Amino acid sequence: MISLEKASATVLAACRPRPAVVVSLDEALGLVLAEDVYSGEDVPPFASSAMDGYAVRAEDLNGASPTSPARLRLVGTLAAGAAPTTAVRTGEVLRIMTGAPFPAGADAVAIVETTISLGDEVEISAPVRPGNHVRPAGEDLRCGQRVFDAGTTLGPGHLGVLASIGRTHVIVVPAPVVGVLSTGDELVDGGVALQTGQIRDSNRRTLLGLLRRDGAVGVDLGIARDDEADIRDRLTIAAATCDAVLTTGGVSVGDFDYVKKVLDEIGDMTWMQVAIRPAKPFAFGTVSSTPVFGLPGNPVSSMVSYEVLARPGLRRLAGQPDGALCRTAVPAVAVTDLRRHGGERVTFVGVVAETGADGRRRVRFVGGQRSNLLWPMTVANAFAVLPPGRGVAAGETVDILVIE
């Protein structure tokens, strides 16, 4: 057997980010920047009012109070989107709306609540400090400032910032296109009546969902029968049209594991027994330079293999920086016993993780941990990582990988 670390290093050594492309902001959500982004302008581009009120000279309101308000002459109104044409001089005010450019001569805003309109004049009953409710130019970003680094994953806020500096397109690493192939004569799709020996294929649906969750583009390659020609045809086409391929089943040492035979013929594969439970059998290599991940057929084993081995490789294809490839283990307190069956393998146990009022994470066992039992994994939102040994007793600390 080999360690999880060595298996992961084998995967990451063969996965490289896809070539960068230019996309519009409409297409950029969830993708990774392949350029440093600098602002070509100040944001906001001009000083503006942060409130509805009156643009004033602060010195004109020194000593103003409800019993002794300042009375100033109104010289106009300025709405958002309009350019100021009137300067504010001593003894004058200008009605101003939120977002309107700040007029020359004024240095503060007196809010509406402290004012009384008297037609051509305004009474103001409170003093203000210079800069009160004024948004300066460049308060958010300065011209020439580096806004985002290459390697940044673009979320909704990033897109808003890019729009605010006038960017309509960005250079990104495109999402990898990943084919998913199930194998086995026993597998059937849909709601047809099952014959003796048949089971419904769940792995493909699970993996396609995981890919969508993680920002990849999943391609359903269907079910390949236990037939070398069928497997070879599907894998050859997938390697030519996808950026990576996931297969499930046929990676062990059984007499009918045709996936292994075919991949050895058409690819450069490494067949591993990884020191983890579940998901001990794992295959990785390339077919025509396309990474191929051979995952076990048992549903939970397939999920664990995806999370700890395939997902980091796919994230590298998507341009994620090295520090963001693998999930970070975080400590939690077990509120139930998390037992294991001995042996020298690291065990991944499905748990429910919750954060208490004290900010500490707590986890509880969800039950049904055999590798063929998928339903408990719909309850789990984390894997507890149990090192070799007796496991973890209630009240003890355990590392977890949060998988939501």
C-alpha cells in the first residue's frame, strides 16, 4: 500500500491548469483569474454625497443649534447623475441627493433631519464637520491599484468590482470538462424493473453532482458494459473530448475488471492500493495526455476517492493555487464515539458537523459506514479523519474535512 500523500502527489504532478482564455463577466463566475487585475480609474471617480441633504460649508454652521439655527440661502438642487454647475459660497447651501457629485466650495452635508426649508432659504439646527457624509473620489479603489491577484476565484462581489472599474472581459482558466463513466454489466439506469443481479447506477449521478458543485462541467458518458471494445471506445472518445475522465468500478483485481486491462493498453496508468478506508483501490494516469481517475465502484468509496484524490487534481486543472487544492482539516470535538476497525489505514467517517455558540465545531456519527451504503452520506456534511488506532471517543478532538 502507499500513503494518501504519495497518491495525491502522483495525481497533482500530472495535472496542470488549462490554457487561459478571455471571457465576458457574464461567463466568469466561479472561474479562476489568470491575470493580475489593476484599476485604470478611481472608484468612485468623483467625490459624492452619501446622504440626501444640503451641501454646505462647515464653517457656516459653527454654533448652529435647535434654538439658534443657521439660516442659509438656497442656490439650487443637484441630483445623482447630474454635473454640478453652481459653486457653494459663504452663506449658501445646495440641495443634494445621495450619489450626486459634490459641488465646489462645499465641504460637508447637512442631513435633511436637521433642516427646515423656508423657500429660498434653509434653516439648519446642527453643526457639521468638514467631510461629513462626503464620499471622496477613490475611496474604494485608486487608479493603478492592484485589485485582484491571479489565482483569485471570481465570486459575485468580484464581478461587481470588475464592472465598477470598467472591465467587460477577464483572462481566466476555464472550468475543466470532465467525463464520468460507470462500468459494469450489473448496472442499470432509470426506473426500469430490476432483474436478479442488477442494481441501479448511483455513482454517475453522484459524481456529476459533485463536479457541478465544484464548478467543473460534467459530461455523462453513460454505462460501459463489461466488454473491452465498449470500454475502449468510450474512453478513447472521452480522452479526445474532455479535459479529464472519471471512471467508477473495475479498478480492483477481479477477473472481470476490464477497465484495468483497457486503460493499460491505451494509457499510462498507475494502479494503487492507498492506505485509506474506504477507497483503497485507486487508479490514475493519462490517455493521450488527458488525466484519467479510476475510482472504486462502491458508492462511498467513490465519493471518498473523489474528495481526497480526484478533486484536488481537478482543482489544479481549473487553475486553483496550490494552497487551495485540498480541503483543510479543522479540529472538532466528537460528541459520539467514532470507532474504527483497526489496521494501519487512515479511515474517513461520515459525520454531521455543527458549530456551537462557543464557536467550536462538534461532530456526531451518522451511522451506516460500510462503503456500499450511500444514504448516510446524504446526512453527513463532513468526514472525520481517524488515524490508525482505536478511533476517537466522545469528548476527544478529531480532525474533520467539511464537504458542504
